[in-house]
Amino acid sequence: MSDEKIDTGSQNVTGYRKHTQQQIDAVNTTKAFENDLGDWFIQLRGDLTDQLDERWLEIARTHFQQGFTALNRAVFQPESRL
């Protein structure tokens, strides 16, 4: 995974308000944790290839992804019409 940041030329994203540097730093920290956890999942698969229940591993991965998304939404507080 690349740590390269995408420069959009603006901090404005449709459905989001402007963010403080503290909020941006918090979400970047969350993304770093998410990437570290993803690396650990890859390592786990390599170390325990024949000893894992892939179905449960994918369920865990999905729940972690949902959790990280929820953390980022808690910080950025996007508008939602759902």
C-alpha cells in the first residue's frame, strides 16, 4: 500500500464540511491503523494458510472495515440523506 496522498486542490468534498487539521490528522491515523491491520491479515494468511477458516477471516475483515469507516465518519461527520 502506498502512503501517497491525493491532492485534490481543495479540502471540499461533496457532502462534507471543511475539516480542521486535527480532524485530518485523526483520520490519517485511523487509516494508518487500518493499513497495519490489513498487513497483519496478509501475514496471518501466510503463516496459517491451511489452518484458517477463510469464511470467518473474511467476516472479521469486513467488520473491521466497517469499524474504520464508522470512525472516519464520526470525525468527518458527512451529511447523509439516508
